[in-house]
Amino acid sequence: MNDLIEPLLVQARPNYHIYLEFSDGTKGEVDLSALAGQGVFKVWSDYDFFKKVHIGQHREIKWDDDIELCADSLYLKLTGKSPEQLFPRLRGEQSHA
């Protein structure tokens, strides 16, 4: 059984925001402006490049082979949930060192 929440839609919006829709019905905008102009994200200075955002073959949110963001991290940012809420198995794991 695949219990992953899948990204279904991604669209570029003004001011380095992206609109996302996920398979559980969650939808909304994520502000990526803090990344713009930093490191590999300098290419976003060309807004036509930023508008090429799409969902990759492995659920990633990507622009090209060098720039991609994890769908799960964007989901957490959008919902304000913790990793433990998204992945309940993280709660019970203990180290047996």
C-alpha cells in the first residue's frame, strides 16, 4: 500500500511562490523567495526559468536536473505539520545502541 501523499499539481506564481495541490486535498502557496538568488537558485532571476516548475518522475518538485525540492518538505511547509505527523513511524523509533 502506498500511503505517500503525492503532489498532483504545481504552478509558478509571482514573487517566487509556487502553488501546490496534493493527493490528500491539501493545496496552497509556498513562498520560495528566500531561496531566490542563492547558489543554484540564481537561475530563478530569469522568471521564465522559474515558471518551468514541474513534478518530476520521483515526486520531486523540479525545474531541471540540477534544481529540485522534496515534495514532503514543501508539504510540511504548507501545512505546518511536523515530520512525525506526516510519518507516524518516526514517533516510536528508539535507538538501541
